[in-house]
Amino acid sequence: MHFDLTDLRLVVQVAEAQSLTAGAQRAHLSTAAVSARIKALEGQLNTRLFYRSSQGVEPTPAGEALLRHARAILRQVERVKSDFADAGTGDSGHLRIFANTTAVTEFMPEVLADFLAARPGVTIDLQERLTRDIVRGVLDGTADLGILGIMVGVELPSRLATLPFGRDRLVLAMPAGHPLATAEQVTYADALDYPQVTLHAGSTLFDYLQRQALAFGKPLTVRTQVFGFEAACRMIEAGVGVGILPESCALRYRQSMQLAVRRLEDAWAYRERSLLLRDIDVLPRFAQDLLVRLVGPEALAAAAERTVDAP
């Protein structure tokens, strides 16, 4: 049995693109060449790797198994290349991060701007994803790192390492003079009595708030949906509705806008900001430098001791 790194990369590229044609474009090969290599690989392994249909392709169970191995091998190859690139500086390579809305729009752009400016050989793909997709992506190797806000009572797979690096909680932002601004306590159930300004459908926060509203048995009356917290705060300031935002974000915009901000008393409104990863040791050196920048060297060293390799 023989297959090379090109075969493994093709398996990953085709699976992620869900298309032979799109996978071939990513690999800068012809569709016919990619199809031939996949068929040859299936012949060597004596199993089918992809289901093919008019809508595209998707991995079979055997394909999913090979995909996990391929991603692990390619990550290790990147680690070796990183360790020996640029005379040992480790400042070359690629990293994919799945993150929640707060990370993507609030603090990671600033962190990555400084980090990447000092490392011209590094590229980072930062994608906004729902919490369940962040966890799944790190588990199956689609993402190298995950960033999410872990709510009270939420448990993550034991195969993953978590590195806490800050706390935040959700608050209700409303126009100055709103009736809830002077209420003794404010809960999400109280906020649901008013029209809502929310982030776009598909954002982590909107998905989570929808589920909480359903648990309360009250409708989530969406007045408008926007992309980004600044746009949400401008709508709230104008009196369009009220909105649930991270406290750090709401307090910052309150400095320049006429907003009232109240903490939600709900237990689930508290969030532990955390990094999620499978195995610290296989990350390239520049990725470990990024972890140190976010969580500090002590937390990284402690997490390295707790990390358990996924089967």
C-alpha cells in the first residue's frame, strides 16, 4: 500500500469543498486528475471513500476515518516544517481558527493584526461558527483552534483541552430612559417583552438566544438583525429595540452612545471565554506563540500536561 501527502491533501480538500471540481481547484489540478487519484486510493484501501451524487460528494464512514488520519498527519507535517523553517524561527505556516461572534468581531482582529504583522510568513483563517460547529471542527481536525464562550453548566468532550483566558457575561442594552433601565433586577424573560435588535441569523449569539427564548416559552420578537455589535448598539440607541450583548462590548459603546446597560440575572448569562484544541504538542511553534499571547505561558504549560490525544 502506498499513498503520499498529495493524496491525503486531496482527500481533505475534496471533503471540505464537498465537490471534486472545487477540490481540484483548491489543489490546482484538473478534475480528471483528482478523480483518478481518489479512485486509485480507493483501490489501494479496497474501500469506497466518497459518496458521489449530482449535488457533490460526501465522505463514507471509511472516508471519514481516513479524513481524520489525513488531517492529523498533515498537521504533524506542518509542525515539522514550522520547526525547521526560516532557520528555526518557526514563523511560517497556516492556522485555521473557528470562533464565536464575540471573538471574530471584538478582540481577535486586534490580536491577530499585531501577531501577523510580526510574522509575514504566517497566514490565519478565522471563521465565525456556532458553538457546536466549533467543537466538532476541533474534534475532527477541520480547525486547529476553537474560541468560544462556555456557559455555566456546559460540558465539552474530555478529549479536548480547554484554556480559559477571560470572563464575560451577557447584558441587556437599551435606549437611555427605557423602563427596564431602573428595574430592580433584569432577566432575559423581562427583555423578551420588548422588540429585539439581534445579530444576524447564524451567529453564535443569535442561535443561543433563540434557544433560551424557546426554553422560556416566550417569542423572540426580532425587530431588526445586523452584522456586528456597533450596528446593534446604534439601532438600540435610536430606539429600535433592546438587545443582548457581551458586557465588555456594551460598556465600550456606552461611552460614545446614549445607552443604558443592565446585567442579566440569569445563571446562563455568565460566560467563560476559552480556547479549545486537541493536542498542544502538534501545533506549530507560531501557533503556540499565539496561545501564549492569549492565555499566558503558565496556562499553556498546565494545559499541555492535561491534553489527551484523541483516538
